[in-house]
Amino acid sequence: MGKAEGVILIAYDGSKDAQSAIDLAGQLMGGEPAAVLSVWEPFVDVMARTGLGIGPGVIDFEAIDKGYEDSARELAAEGAQRAARAGLNAQPRTRARQATIAATILAEADELGASVIVLGSRGLTGMKSLLLGSVSHAVLQHADRPVIVIPSSEVAHERAAHRR
């Protein structure tokens, strides 16, 4: 799938939040073209982020990366199938993580010329949100196009119960 104006970019990691995002996107925008993106992280980046000091030759980085990328492809295909069932004309996409997952999502949106970005929200609050960061928050802060953030049905029900 190349550059296609009007495409909906849906970030998908397989979580209930991401599943809810796909389902609601289908309800709101059924029939529209969509790209379901799963991001994978190169193993060398995982090692750098975690401080592991295992060098080349000890581990087959290419094999590990192929496994990560293959898993992301499967996840994106699963998301695209879910999106199709939800009424979207969806294609799976994968992309290696850049500086952050949010930056990767935004770069994919640029490449596709996406008209909107859809993603789920974990519903984290307080200290957990500060410590773990928020992909949805970062995308919202840096996007140059509309962003729809959808909480999972469980999070939405819990929030609604607290308001009553």
C-alpha cells in the first residue's frame, strides 16, 4: 500500500485497547481504506535500551529481528482481519521502531498520507502513566492530523461507573 489520501492509520499491538480501537473505527468509518500498523523493535535497540552488553557473534541479531518482524506481520494481519470484519477496507503494515513508538506511528502516517490516526488507550493514570509514558498522549502532542484515541470497553465502562 503506497501513499493513499484518506486512509485511516490504526496502530495495533493486539491488546484489548487496540481491538476496541479497530472495532469502533469500523463503526465510525466503515468502508474506508485503512492500514493496520504493528511496530517491531530491532533487537540491537532492545539491548541498548535495557543495557544488555551482548555483542555480535554471540547472538544472531538477524534471526531475532526476522522473528520480531514476522511476529509483527502476524499481528498486523490479525488486526487487518479484525478491521475487515468491522467494515474497513484494511491492509496490514509493519514498521521497525524508530526513536519511539509514537514517532514510528507518526512517520507511517506521513508516508501513507493518512487522514486520521486511530489508536487505543491503556487508560493508565497517575504514576503508572508518568512512568510508562503514553503512546497515545505522545501521538496527540505531535500529530499534524486528527487523532482518535479509543479506550477499551473495560476502561470505558469503569470510567462511566466512576462518573455515576
